[in-house]
Amino acid sequence: MANENFLSAGVHIGMKQRAKDMERFIYKIRSDGLAVLNVSLIEERVNTAAKFLSRLNNILIVSRKGPGQKPAVKFAEMIGGKASIGRFLPGTITNPSFKNYYEPNVILLTDPMVDKQALKEAVKMRIPIIALCDTFNETSYIDFVIPCNNKGRKSLAMIYWALAKEILKERGTIKTDEEFTAKAEDFEMTEESKEEKLERMEKEKIKKSRGRGGPRRK
């Protein structure tokens, strides 16, 4: 069932850009050049991360990018963590005198490339780092990678929803999947992000070009 949910939300759809670090998670390359992540590995790593996170209390979830902000907040609410969305202010986890200082046991990054300030501080403080990584992400300093599409609204909502469900099951808060009443839609951003808008406009441009008999992309 988890595999079907991931597929329907596009969790497995990567990008044309592929970092060497992420090659082990790629199942195949589509004819249009997009990489496809191994869905079984995604599920396996979500479950492994959930087992680890279920034993911790001070979990910091970070998302500077728009599509990940509502999922991060909802996830933090469900599992009793703390979300940091938008710009990650320097000193958040390194300066005890900072007014918003927080001392996490682990940090969960929505995109280590975008959340680089949080990554830098976690490395400095030797805080374990779990990160959602797309095919373009470098994974240096990441302790545990969850491979996934970390750009799309539906994908990020699904990953955070699945993580929350598995963590609550590991903690014994719920016994079965059916007892988890939250829906993936509850985690999803409703507004189109800048990144998604640009991607949609590019796709529309390609469709129009094909309609006029223009060159087809390979």
C-alpha cells in the first residue's frame, strides 16, 4: 500500500540532474531523461528513519522551500517536534543566547541544498542529520538519506505523512495504519510555489511548441 501511495504522489520521480551520491537509489532513467527512484528503497528508508526518530523527543524539522513548509509544520505537530520554516536564522542551534535557540537531538532537512545553514550548524554541533534527498542532492555530512522527490507538494506531503504514521506506530500511539486518521492532503501546501509555477510554465511551453510542429525534446 505504501508503494502505491508513493507512486500516486510522484515520490519516486527525480530530476535529470543526478549526483553521484544518489546513483545507488535510482531505479532507471526514463526516455525523457528524468531519473526514477527505487520505490522499495524509499519505503525501506522511511521505515528505518521512523524507528530512529520514534525514540527521540527534540526533533527539529527544517524547510526553507515553500512546498515543504506546511508538511514540516504538520509533521512536527503530529509527532511532537519543532518546525523551522522559511529562513533558518544563524545561531538557531549553535548560540544558546539566541532568543529562538533550540537544542535538538536530531535534525530533519527537507532539502540539504536549500537548508544549507541548518546543515552547517548541525554538522558543527555534531547533531545527527536525516535529509530528504532528490537525485541532484549531494549527501556529504548527511547521516541518513531518505531518497525522494523533495520538490513537489504532493510528494513532500506524502513523505511527511508516511513518516508521521510510522513514528506513531513505533511509539505505540497507534497500532495500525487504520488508526492514523490524518490524511496526506492535511500535510499538503495548497498554493503553487515559485518552483512549481516555473516548472508548469516550462511544460506548457513545450506542449505549445509540439502543437506547432516544433522540435520534440529527447
